[in-house]
Amino acid sequence: MAATLDSILQKYVAQGDITVNKLLGAALIVANETGILYSGSAGRIKLATSAPAFDTDSFSWVASLTKVITTICVLQIVERGLIGLDDDVRHLIPELATVQILRGFDEENGGAPIMVENNTPITLRQLLTHTIGQGYDVGDPDLIRWSQYMGRTVNATSSTREGWNTPLKFEPGKGWYYGTAIDWAGLALEVLTGTTLGEYMQEHVLDPLGMKETTFHPLRPEIQEKVKDRQVEVAYRGEDGGLIEGPLITPLEPPVESGGSGLFTTAVDYIKFLQALLQDANGKGNLLKKETVDELFRPQLDDKQKEDQAKILVGTGFAPDFDELTASEMSWGLTGALNLVDLATGRKKGSMMWSGVVNPHWFIDPTTGIAATLIVSVLPFGDPVPGKLYKELESVVYSELLKKC
């Protein structure tokens, strides 16, 4: 019930100066397609003990929670016939037309990267399923080494085309690797629609759903005026387990709108989007046709890709709720990770979820008919505290809250 969820949130947030193994704040909203089943929060939005309370309308960078919204925009233009899921996108993105595959390093030649040409088409489906072969250079040792050799001064967090433009780890379609693919999908949309991703998203998703505080541009005056007293500070986990100050790792005014990680939003806004997808899944919504949502939730990976996915997701903090699963028990839809068996928390097979680098989460369970988002803001990614919180909250949602509804 709600009181139990309230107490769990409270248990995990800092009390005064005591921040060891705690979060500064957290907000959880659970909904079905017609209404809110639970809405609660605890903690504060900044390190200062006098900071305002963390609430469901606290304004936070949500990083890769952006991906699902960008994907729905892309699927809308697929429905309009502007592009097909299995169409080659290289003619739309010059960087992908010339991208090479990194095969290793020549130690006898000063560690020079060994590069080979890519002659395989890169499809929109591969972008949406992370089977293109491109990773995040900030977390991959080979890509970090390549970047250093090339003298690069940007990376994937820079919100620039140059930062996203790294070699492939394998031939497109031959594996699974998490990275900047959705950023390229957003740029393909810009070419095909003649608008920026943000403009398209505003007109076709955010405005129709009443998501008035979701943006790629948190410094714009019309946004700042509304959220200046509700902006969440990113906390960092220190060596002693306590929280310390640190920089935001994304630009507040991005050079390019990042479809993979650029949005700032609130839990109140974000749940509106998840509710809309639930409605679409039942043929009652306005974002996508039901057959498109069916494809969204259809497992997209082959056995090799599932093995690759499991190596990245299990035991790494990417998906703490998947740590109990084997490679054959998980897959990827067109925008998130799928559990192919029921989870111990109660989430049903065929559900979809994802997280972000500052550790927020979302999930949609079409079988049960619920969706939820947990907004937190702490680094590093994979911090165990929000992972434990997430699983504990979800278990209560299924074991207590739904029985009361």
C-alpha cells in the first residue's frame, strides 16, 4: 500500500548530514492507463540540508530515459512512410556512411588502431536495437584507447556529432552493444522531417501529452522561470559511501539535441508518456498504432545478440532487476530491455524497462497494465543504492499496491 512505499522511499534518502549509502532524494509514480496508482517522494534536491524537498515535480536530467521518447518519435515517421525499419540510413548520416570497424591495435606500430571498412548496411532497426556495433566511448577501454590515439577532445557526453562518432566494435547486426545509436536515429529524423528533434518531439509528443516541463534546453528562460527552485543536483558517491558535489556530465545548452540522453523532466511529466504507451498497447492511444507498439515490444535479438546483452546487463548495474536472468531469458525490443520470464519482483514476462546514467528507471508491464518511473540523480552509474531501492519498491507495488487497487 501507499504507506509502505512512502516508508521505503524515506528509508533510502539522507537524513540531515548523514548521506552514507543514501540518496539525496527520490520520486516514484506508478500508473495504469487511466490514472495514478501511487505518487510519492522523499529527501531533498541538493546536498545542503536546507534544500527544498524532492518531489514528483522536481526537475532532473534523466539521461537515457530520453531514448524511449526519441524512439517513439522515430516510429511515428516510420508509420508516416518516411522511412522503413529495415532501410539503410547511411545516406542520411554522413558519419555512418564512412564509419569503420575497430579490429584491435598494432602494438608494433605504436599501438595504432587497426581499422577496416564497413560495407554492411546500417538499418534503422539496428539503431533502435543497439545492434549497429557502436558503443559509448566513455566506458569502453578500446574506444577510450582509440580516442586517445586520435587526440580527440570530445566524447559521447559532449552532445556533439563528433563525440558520438566512434568506430564500430563489430559488423552491423553481428552483436549487441549499448551506445550512441539512438542519437543517430534522432538525427535521421531531423533529415527526414526538416525539423530539429526537439521541435518534432514538442509538436508530436510533449504538447499532445501535456508534458510542459520536459526539454532539451533547461536554461531557456521560459523553462527556468518555472523550474529554478525545483532543479535537482547530481550527487556523487564518495569513497566513504557518502554523497559529495560534482559536475553535471551533460551540457545545459547542448550543441546538438541528444536523442539518447538529452532530456530534463519531472516524474509527473514522464509518467504521462508511459501512460500514453500503455494506452497505445491497448489500441486506445494516439502516439502509435497498436501494431507498431506490438513491434516495439517484440523481442528483436538473436541468440548471439542475447549473449552480448547479458554480458553488459547482468551484474553491472545496468539492469539490477535482470541480475537473476540468463541470456535466453532476456532480449531487447525497439527501445528497451525485455524480460522473457516473470521477475521475482512480480513484473510479468514481456515487460520492458530501462535506466539512465544518473540511475533513474522506468518500466512498462503490458500484461498487468501498469507503468512506473523512479527518478533519482546520483553517480556513478550502477550505484547499488538506487538499484536496491528500485527492486524493493517494485516488489511492494506488485505484492501490496496492486491488490488494493
